[in-house]
Amino acid sequence: SDWAAAVAAVRRLPADARVLLICHVNPDGDALGSMLGFGLGLRRLGVRHLQATFPGPPEVPEPFRWLPGLDLLVPSTGAYPDPDLVVCFDAASESRLGELVDRLDTAGDALVLDHHASNTRFGRVHLVDPAAAATSVVVDELLTRLDVPLDAEIAQCLYVALTTDTGSFRFEATTPAVHQFAARLLATGIRPGDISRQVFDTRPFGAVRLFGEVLGRARLEPSAAAGHGLVWTYATQDDLARHDQRPYVLEALIDSVRCTAEADVACVLKQVGPAEWAVSMRSKGAVDVSAVAVALGGGGHRFAAGFTGAGSAEDVVRSIRAELDGALIAR
Ligand code: 5GP
Ligand code: MN
Ligand code: MN
């Protein structure tokens, strides 16, 4: 099975093996937490030449800058020897790996740990579970099969991954098994109050003012999908500059927008270039936003997906609107 192949790939590593861990661009809590948690697990197994990285800007968002294992991080560009093993976390497709994509082909072996239904099966050994609430669930299963016991440092990483991807246990994927996993993590002695405060509830004052401005320009409109509203807003690079904020603060914006009762679909457009937008979409259940995202060159999950759009903000929203009817979920 894939599990056996993954376990064998780790077990047969020579003592001086080089292992490279990679995750998707603009890493979120699941990408970073899964990658660093697994890295700490490999370290417990005695892997000494261990590096972790992600493509694009090398900045770790402030809410994650306390995670154990950050010392594993190296810049994504540089002359590194080809690793014996590459392990990839939380990336649905090679397009999410930017300049790191070649590293999968030049490595001795390549494991892909993920939970996106849209995973394109790049790499060699695939541990992809679309039913898993987070990639960290897959990491936990592999660490268990490798007989790596959970400790508090690994647990902190995996808890951040689990809580960020489940919206703190609010989303549909929050099964009894998810709570049992969380219970095992908490049993290592980690402090959930402190972790949640750092990850979800601590932002600079400038971010509060920035949110006020960006939420103030939100628009609610009937969507093409009859009876289901669309709510959206956008944040420009100039907005960030005026409030002296880093792009990561915008990741939480979608949560303030998607609570709109009158809308089934919520979108936030984050400007990443003169006419380029990173788009976050959320659905309450009537629309499969991953279908919208895939149609527009991105991907994701049924009710949380994204893509990069070109043109003005209005252009991008028009392209989304045009896909909504076709993405209605039949009931
Ligand atoms: P978020 O809106 O939180 O950035 O992302 C929600 C989901 O959509 C995540 O599962 C993420 O993997 C996926 N996603 C977001 N942006 C992109 C993108 O540009 N391309 C692809 N393939 N997936 C994306
Ligand atoms: Mn992710
Ligand atoms: Mn994830």
C-alpha cells in the first residue's frame, strides 16, 4: 500500500541521508504545522541532515513565528545537494510549489502528504486523504506507523495545523476522530489557550484599522445562482502599505466576510501585483467553490478554495460570477 511504501521510504534512509521537507506557497497553519511537526518526528528518528522550505517570499507569518522546528527552515533558493527524500505537505498540485517543483524529480524518493480532493498525484508515493480535516491528520498517521511518539513540540505543530484547517473545530470535517486526535495532542501538555491566542487572536492595531477600511467597502449582490447571494471585498497593496501591514494579516479577512447571512458565497481579493489578485472563496453549502477555483486555474476544497485572477477586481468578480451557476450543488 502507499502507507507501507511511505514507511519503507523513511526506514531505508541511510544514517547520513538528506531529507528535504516542502509545503505550499504562502504557507498557512496546516502547511507549516504539518511540515515542522513531521520534521521534528524525523529528527526524533535520528535524521540529521534535515531541511524545510517553501516557495515564494520566505516570510513566516507572525502568528506562527513561535512554532517548534522553525530552525529547520532554509531559503527556497540556493545550491543545495539533491536530497535522498523529499516530503511535500498540503499542496494539491505542483503549481503550489513554485521554484521548488523540480526538487521532487531530482530527489531519491518523493512522498506527498495531502488532503485535497483535487490533488493531482504528482510525486511518487501519495498519502492523500480527502476525508482528512487537515494534512496534519495524515502526518499523525504516518508518525504513528513510524513509531514516533507524540511529544509536546510535535503536538504544538500538529495542533496549530488542525485548528487552523478546521476553523477551530467548527467545519464539517470535524469528526469524532478529529476530536480524538486533538485529545491526544492536548494530553502531551500543550496549552490550547495560549496557542489560539497567538494564532487567531493577536494582530497589530494597524490590522484592525485596515480591516475596518476593507470591510467598509464590501459588496453584497445577488449571485448568478438564483437565491444565493455573493459577498465580496478586496484589499490592495496600497491598503497594506498605508496601514504598514504584512500580507498575512489579510488571511483572516475572509472569516469576517463569510459570516454574511444573506450570502452563500464569500470572496476576498488580495492584490498581489498591478493587475493580479489572490482570491479566497468560501461557500456555506449551495455552491462548490473548488469547481469555481479549478475553472479559473486554482483549486481547494468544496467549501474553501482559491485561485489567482488577472485584471481589475471587478473583472475577477465577473469571472467568478460566470462560474457560480455551473458550480451549484444539486440537492
Ligand atoms: P485560502 O482561501 O485559505 O487561501 O485557501 C483555501 C483553500 O484553497 C486551500 O485549501 C488552498 O489550498 C486552496 N487555494 C487557495 N489559493 C489557491 C490557488 O491559487 N491555487 C490552488 N490550486 N489552490 C488554492
Ligand atoms: Mn494549506
Ligand atoms: Mn490543509
